[in-house]
Amino acid sequence: MDNSLGKLFTMTSFGESHGRCVGAVIDGCPAGLAITEADIQKELDRRRPGGGVAATERSEADRVEIISGVFNDRTTGAPICMVVWNEDVVSTDYEKIRFLPRPGQADYTAFMKYGGFNDYRGGGRFSGRITATMVMAGAIARKLLAILGVEIVAHTVAIGGVTAEAKSLDEIRKNRVKNPLWCADPKASREMLGLIEAVKKEGDSLGGVIEGVALNVPVGLGEPLFATLDGELARAMLAIPAVKGVEFGSGFATASKKGSENNDPFTLKDGRIATASNNAGGILGGLSNGMPVVLRVAVKPTPSISKSQPTVNIKDMAPATVTVKGRHDVCIVPRAVVVVESMMALTLCDLALRAGLIPRIIA
């Protein structure tokens, strides 16, 4: 396995869904950064199920403990180890379906890659539970990026067949916190909630789309040719369980445009070079161009559903059916919003350190 992300600011994720804990180790964080468990907890709380119709019934406190690398509320320059203990674990349902790979999950591929020695409980290492490690690490990256004035905001733009109307950045900041879906369009969020409730009664699930926006990103972040800003961001996004697609700026819509329609004309704004539009999503030639970095990720429907599905018993090599009785989110999109922000932060922080924009000691 490859469980680390980043070159200078490196995050290593560890733990399993139903193991003792999940956690992250950060190496390369500058010394002197003010950080507390409360700073990290604030972000972890956003990832927890909100008690709405979309959320799982598994209720973990997700109380973070900083084990090393922080002294007197300042980073020391040593590796930072953070842990969240798994407490609300019920594994009996997974024992019953151990040899019945769930469609849409990594049960079969993990079994084959690791010869059946993988932790199959709750998806083990391949569970959405692992995103807690991304959020822990992302909280520290966000603190470092704040030194540069970088702000990251993500929000839900679609669930199922319901798509939110485009909103201004101010509206996104204000409206997304007013509903459990982190959607900036109040009307669309109500429709999304109604759809989720209907699908839940059917024993099914829904996917959706999340948009992430990074503001005040310095010009020139990225390391072409093979560590471009969009390439590194895409790699980080696709490491989030259930993400199946990533686009930047106008994304796939650019394929149907003319060059004159897709190009972003340069202009002067308050004495600085900017572009009149942002079809490029803030990235040109793999480098940030000073405009907001805009990406969207497609999140697939939760694979674990209570409907009976065809599968194969990999022990007996015989056709079978499987019904998943564990506790699962009907739609994981709302809980993934903070994960998208966190992975954007980790990527931007690493590239900012590589560009020499963040000092090695924070005075």
C-alpha cells in the first residue's frame, strides 16, 4: 500500500474502520505553528454524521488526541501524530458476509490483492472512515495556508438529479452552513433532502457533486511536468473513497466550446493581472494563475445498500446474493465536503512549501 501523500509536507494515514483507531502522522510541518486539539476537532466535527436523514447511525465521538509533535500548543518540527479511537464498532454483520463481496465496494479487490488477510470489517482500510485521517491532517495544512491568506471553501452542488443554482462566493459562505447538506442553494437543499428521504425508504442510496474553491492562491504553485497543481489535486481527490471523477474550471464543458469562448482574457484589476473569466479554474500549464482554484468531484452513491444484490461467494465459487445490514449513509456527499477541503489544503500546503512560500520556522 501507499499510505502517504505529499513530498515536503507529508501525511501518512493509518488505521481501519473497525480497528482500534484511525490516525495520521504529518512529517515536514514547520516548527512554531500554533495548533491545538480544538483546531483539529472543529474540522472533525464537520465530518461527523449530523443526525439528518442522509447520515449513518454509527455515532463516533471522533475526539482527536495529539500524541506527538506539539508542545505548549506549538509544533516542534517533529512528526505530528494524531489519533481518533473507534468506539461505536459493530462487526457482526460483516462476519456473516465475509466471503460475499458487496457490489461497488473494494471487498473483492482487497481480498485478491492481500490473499484474504485484509481487514474486511466495515471495509477495513477502504472505508470512508479513513477520511477522518485526511481531515485531521488537513486542519493543520489549513493553519499553515492561512499564513499566505489562502481560504478554502467547498459546498454541495448536486445530489441525485437535483442541482443547485450557481451562487456568489458570499452566498456560498453564508448559506452552506444553514442546512445539513452544506448546499448554498436553499431551494435545492430542500429538494435534495426530500429525495434522500424517499430513496432511504427504498433501501437505496444517492451520489452527488461537490465543488471546492481555493482563494488567494499565489501565482505559480505547481511543479510541471509531473507534479502539476491540477495533477496533484486530482490525485488527492481520487484518494477520497467514492470519488469517481474530477474536473477543473469549466471541465468537460470546455470540449464543446470554441477557443474564443473558452479562453480567459487577461485584464488589470486593482493594479494586478487577473482574468475576465475563469474557465481554466485558476490553473494554466499546471500552475496557479492567481484566480480562484475551482474543482468539482463526482461522488458515487453509497455502495452498501439494504436491497438484495447479486454477488459470488468467493470461498465456494458459487453465485449468491448479499444484503447489507450495517449502518451506512444514504448519501455521503455532505460529510465529504470537509474532506474535499482538507485534501485541497494538504496539496496546496505541500506545493507552497516546495515553492519556498512558507518558512520552516513560524515566528
